Amino acid sequence: MAIALDNLRVGRLYYLVNYGEKRQLEVLAKLGRDNFQVKDLDTLEIYEMEELLQWGIGKDYDLDELR
């Protein structure tokens, strides 16, 4: 079961699946209520969470913490 965006914590690692894209992310900063600055751990690119979810949430959406 996916966790809600407002439960994300700065400094923690998460696994995101949406529309077939799979990403491992580190939360760098909280920018707003449901927006975070995140770093993709595979490409080291920095995004805003809104950019990753701008096209909506797909049927395969899943967001879980990496341990």
C-alpha cells in the first residue's frame, strides 16, 4: 500500500512507481504541503515531486520507504 505524500520525511529514501516508471528517491527538502525536492538515486538528478506526478497517478502508483 502506498504511503501518502504528507508522510514523506527529509533525508529518507523512497521507491516510487508511477505509469511504469520506477525510481529510487532521496527527499532533500520540503517545498510545500505536498511538494518535495527529491534526488533520483540512479541518475543523481534533482526534481520536484510535482514534476514526477504532473501527469497524475497511474493504476500502478506505489510509494514506499526503502530500508
